[in-house]
Amino acid sequence: MDKLKGKVAIVTGATSGMGRETAKLFAKEGAKVVITGRNEKRAKEVVDDIEKNGGEAIYLIVDMTDLNEVGKIIDKTVDAYGTVDILFNNAGMLSLNPLLEVSLEEWNKVFNVNVTAALILAQKVAPIMKEKGKGVIINTSSIAGYAGHHGFAAYISSKHAMEGLNKSMAYELGPEIRVNAIAPGSIKTAMLDSAGGEEALDYIIQGCTLKRCGAPEDIASVALFLASDDSAYVSGQSIRVDGGYEA
Ligand SMILES: NC(=O)c1ccc[n+]([C@@H]2O[C@H](COP(=O)([O-])OP(=O)(O)OC[C@H]3O[C@@H](n4cnc5c(N)ncnc54)[C@H](OP(=O)(O)O)[C@@H]3O)[C@@H](O)[C@H]2O)c1
């Protein structure tokens, strides 16, 4: 308990899945949490749940495909809580179209949500963290950021781009700001369900040494490690949380 006491944390894409579990865990550990997403009903439910359990949180409705709106997340967080200590770039969208079929519109949308929004937020939050002399950014990659697969070119490309952005952030934002990425494998969320669920991804699960899908909580606990001083000497890493998948 209290690993994030007094900290202000932003978790993007916290209306469901791993973002939601992470927001709840950060709040339980004492952080004031700003959650973002597009679905107001689910956003409100997450905030209500956090408050019911004695935590503090607000939500901001922002569509990350609209890059003009993304930076406002930092402004509004500072308005509400005075500062930002932790930024978890978690919001993401899947694209299931193969290379020859993906439209430029979809490609751009995927890159805006999965990569460019994280860049904009980092550019905006870095001066605040640097002035404080301390801050943490956590990015969300994927095992799709390490290898090619057939069938979802925009998503795979965006996660490879995130791997590069994560390294660039770590090099250029240190020494004050620690930057790391989480690279999930198959985690039981709405996104996994939209990709056909556990059955469709059985080949990944069978390829894991742990032979099961992950849960959002498996990501939240690693995010807490990276957000807290428990990882004080960890930066520039991409940590696979994939049940031991080899690809
Ligand atoms: N699940 C997996 O197996 C897996 C594996 C590797 C990587 N990941 C990555 O993990 C992250 C979290 O995914 P998840 O599995 O937890 O999926 P999820 O349950 O579908 O959650 C995705 C979150 O992103 C938000 N989001 C999506 N598009 C958005 C947009 N245009 N504007 C603002 N917010 C948006 C959603 O909010 P709203 O619906 O409210 O807009 C939601 O809160 C993503 O970056 C994903 O690529 C997931």
C-alpha cells in the first residue's frame, strides 16, 4: 500500500481492460488518477469504483484520433491536481486488415491512437516532470512490436514504432524522467475478444510457457512496479508480459 502516495497519475484508455485495472491499482496505492477514454458511462463507473474504495480520480473524455485534443489531457490534469508525476500511455486500437487492404485512413487512425498521442503527451508532460526533477512515463507496446505476423499490418507497424519511440523518450527525457514500455502478450480484454478471443489466439497461448491468457491485473502489477520507486534504476526497457511467449 501507498507506493504512489501523493503522486498524480494519468492512465489513458482506462475505461476498460488493462488501463482500468491499472487505474484502480494506482488509486489503491495512493495516487490521484486521471482516466481517459471515449465512453463516458464506463469512465464514470471506473471513477465511482475508485471513490467507493476510498481513492481519488477524475475522468476526461478525449478521442485520441483527434490529435488537437490530446494535449488537453495534461492541461486539465494540472488544472485539477496541480501537476503530473506518472503518465501511462495505454490507450490503443486494433486493426485487423492485412497490408493490401488497410486504408490510409485506418492506418493514420491506428498510428494516431497507438503512437502519436503518446508523443504529444510526452512532449507536453516532459517540461513539468523535468522541472520537478522526477517523473515516470510508461508506454504500451505489444509482442506485435517484436515480430511480424500475417493480417494486421497497421497494428504491428504502430507497435514497432512504439518500441522506437519508447527508446527515444528514454534517451532524450532522462535523467529526470524514467521511461519504459510494457509489451503484453494475449491479455483477456475487450480488444482480445474483438480479435477472436482466446480460441483464435490459441496458437499464442500454446506458445506460452504458462499456457494461459493473461489478465488485466497481470499488466497492472507490472505498471505499478514501473511507476513506483521499486524500479528506480530501470529505464529504456520494454518488458514483455506475455506468459513466456517465444516469437
Ligand atoms: N489485450 C491484449 O491482448 C493486448 C496485447 C498487446 C497489447 N495490448 C495493448 O494494450 C493496450 C490496452 O488494450 P486492452 O487490451 O486493455 O484493450 P481494451 O480493453 O479494448 O481498452 C482499450 C482502451 O483504449 C481506449 N481507446 C481506444 N481507442 C481510443 C480512442 N480513439 N480514443 C481514446 N481512447 C481510446 C478505450 O477507451 P474507449 O473505449 O472509452 O474509447 C479503452 O479504454 C492497448 O495499447 C493495446 O494495443 C493489448
